[in-house]
Amino acid sequence: METKNATVSKPRRLSMEGLQRTISDISLELSKETIDLAEQLPPISEVEDANCECCGMSEECTPEYINQVRDKFSGKLVCGLCAEAISEETQKNGGKREEALNEHMSACMRFNRFDRTHPVLYQAEAMRQILKKSSEIRAKSMSPRDRSGPNKGGSEELELYVGYRRRIGDQAMVN
């Protein structure tokens, strides 16, 4: 077995003066590029706080963006989240954007008026909706022969729950 002795040269040490000259040259080149880029970029327009007319969320927007959103949504300023919800609703109802906008705005107003101040009642209402939908699905899936049975799709539980929900709602409205 033979071992080769390879000569590996150490990297040359740079002097501090050489490093400073290199840094100076690089910074000079970068400053020239910055000046060139600044001349090519359009001026930045001012941003302003804009509140969504649906949910009330505040965003920083340029006046151009605000005008684009107002043009798209019948003069209403809506945030990105509400815009997405409206777009989805528009697709569901066959392309009627005005109808989807009004439906979404009424849902947001209802939520902000009552549900945000009474989160427990909001959750109970959501559970009622889930129960209602599931009982409708079960009622559709049951055959006519099965409907005469003792359990009629949980409608008794649903009626008890709705009555309880109404009592709580009436108490909350009084207070």
C-alpha cells in the first residue's frame, strides 16, 4: 500500500485593507442599483383603514383597491373573507351576486347583533339547525312502513329543545 502525499496549499490570507476595499466596491455597486430601481418603481399610494360593511373587520387598503372592491360588490366595501363567502354563495345560487351579497350581509348583521353577544345561544341555535337537518334527512330516508313506528325521527326531542331555546331567548331579550 502506497500513500500519496498531496500538497494542499493553504488559502491565502486577505489583508484587512483588501477586505475593506472589497466591501466598499460592493456597497458602491449596490447603491447604484438602488438608485436605478427607485427611478423605475411607481410611487406608492397612501393606505387607509377601511372597515368591512358586513363583519366590521378593519383592513389597510389603498384607495384603488377600495374602488375595485366597491365596483365588484355593488358599492359595498367587504373584506377578503366576506368576499370569498359571497363568491361561494354566488356560485351556489347560479351567479346572482347581488342576492348573495344581501344574504351574506343579513347573516353578518344577525350574527353581530345577537349571536356575538350571546355565544351560548348561538351555539344552541347551531345545534338546533344540525338536529333539524339530520331529522329531515332521516325522515326522507325512512320508508313509509317505518314511519308508523314509535320513534318518528327524533321530532319529540327537537320540539323539547326548540321550546327550551325559545324560553332562553325570551329571557335574554328581557334582560
